[in-house]
Amino acid sequence: MAKPFSPTIEFTVRRCQPELVAPAKPTPHVVKLLSDIDDQASLRFQIPLFFFYPHKPSMCGGFIFALRLNHTMSDGAGLVQFLKALAEIAQGACEPSIPPVWRRELLIARDLPRITCSHTEYDEVPNDDDDETRNEDMVYDSFFFGPNQLKPIHRLFPHHQHHQNSTFEVLTAFIWRCRTIAFRLEPHKEVRFMATRNVRGIQSNPPLLPSGYYGNGFVFPAVVTTAGKLCRNSFGYALELVKKSKAMATVEYIQSAADLMVIKGRPSLTPLRAWAVSDVTRAGFEDVDFGWGKAIYGGPAMPGAGDFLGASFFVPHKNAKKEKKEANRLGEYTIASVYIFSFHEEAVFREPIRPLFERTTYELARVF
């Protein structure tokens, strides 16, 4: 027999005048120096992130946790470390399992600054595009790349190199080339690609950054080609450029970047015809557990990086079929990723790549 419908719950709310609840004691504060990698113009912005936590029987329902971060304070890896420390304390720990380390002096310019690497990501490029790539003509969208989308993409690349290519490299090269085609640029125009690379994983003796360091520890190595070369050559050409960008990130490269900031007055990344990808599929945002379980999504809330609108994020996600990972000899990479990108709306729907894109549950670009 069906249970009778539950009656409506009634409760009373009393509205009062807003009251500032001050802390019992003054909040501790201190002025600390940022590193020259932290204090670059391209990181002086607030980045929004949010986390979706699903309904659980012990809770009233699912909920969203959101925050904004001043990027000069921390990068993705550092923020995850901070949030996990907060989660540990929220669940009863007296102190975090990984003590935080400031040590921003590790990434400041040398006593005698010298630029020892090529940093085309900071080139001053004159804007001669007229109306080719106006921001108001861009569309931002999210796409899910699961096994069914990635298999045909992998087949576009040389088969003898499959065991050498990561899924990130293949997918990034594919999208960069298609994105550039959609822009319909003149063949001689330069285009740039930047793969943000964190130096925490670079092998050095002693390690460049200690465990617990939560400042910015990444660089934007750029590769440059022309629209004509990128669009007319095979996908393998784009793939080699993506690999080159990744390989440029070394200990010397980040030190050279810190020196450049001092020598050239902290320039911004060049935004003209440039595309940057930040891969946060393994950052661990979705693993942050405040006692409510893991998030079904955790990460950036919208595309772009401050004034640099040509920034996209690869994030882990599951579609309605629960597709997330595919273990294969191409790197066992998280391939169910929300991809946020931009190009001319009229051009994108004429491109044959659109059928490969399956809409994700979360249209991140439309939430805000």
C-alpha cells in the first residue's frame, strides 16, 4: 500500500537587521614576498572554481561549494593542497598531514638576472588582425571526449608513433589545428600554443620545490608557427609542436622566466592568436572531501584566465554513460574531459569536427 503523502513542513523565520560577527581575537596576518613567477602580470586575476557534491542519504541534498582564488597566491596543485589541508582539519585533524611551505624565494630572479631561454609567450606582437578574432565574436562551450570520440582522433596520427603519444598530446594537437582552421586566418599570420607545465614533477637534485610548497610553480612554454603551416600540414606537425612545448619546461626555463620578469618589467602573455591549455585532469580537485564524500566535479568554473581569454582547461568528468578512463598504451590518461574553447560561431558549425563533440552535462561556460 502506498504511503500517504507527507504534510507540508511549516517553520517560522524571523528577519533581523544585518549584524557583523567579528572574530573573538584579531585575525593573524603578515606581509610576505611573492616569487617573481607569482608576481607576473598574467597571474594578477581572480579565478573562480566550484565543486558539485551529490545527494547522500545522510544529507538534505546535494550542494555546490564555490571559491575564488587570487592566482598570484597559488596554482592548481597548491590550491588542492590547501583545500585538502582544510578538509583534514574539518574532519578533526589538529594539523594538515603536509605542512604548508612558503619559500617563495626559491623562484625569484638570480642576483645577476639573465634570460637563457626563448620565451615567445611574452613577445610583444602588434595587433594587425582588424576584426579577425574579436572577443565578442567568440563562442565558449564545453565538450566531452570519451572513448568513442578519441579513437577516430588517434587514427588521424601516424600509427608507428601511437605508443609514444599521450592522449593529451593527441587531443591538444587535434583541437589546435581544427581551431586554427575555424579562424580562417591569413596563411602568413603567426599562431602560438602554450601548454602550462608545472615544474613540481621535474627531476632535479635537490628537488626545485619542497613538498608543501603551494605557490605558482608552472610556466607557459610557447611554440610558434604560421596559420598556413599548421592548417596545411598533417596532424603530426601539430603534434610535434605540442610535444616541443611540453619538453621546453625545465628548471632552467622557469629560472629564466623569473629573470625575464625582472629584466622586462613583468610582461603579460601575448594574447594575439594564442591558445593556452591547462591540464587539471590529475590535479585532484574532485578528491577534496570535507566529510561529505568526493565531488562529482571540481575545478574551474569558466574558461579564460583573467584578460587572457584564449585559455582552455582539460578537466576530468563523467558523462551520462559513466565513461571516464580508458586504460591503453597511449598513457592511461583521463580522457573524459570537459573542454572549453572559443572560435567564430559561424565557422565552428561549418567544420566537420563538430560531430565528434558530445555535449557534457555541465555547460560550464553558461553557468555564470
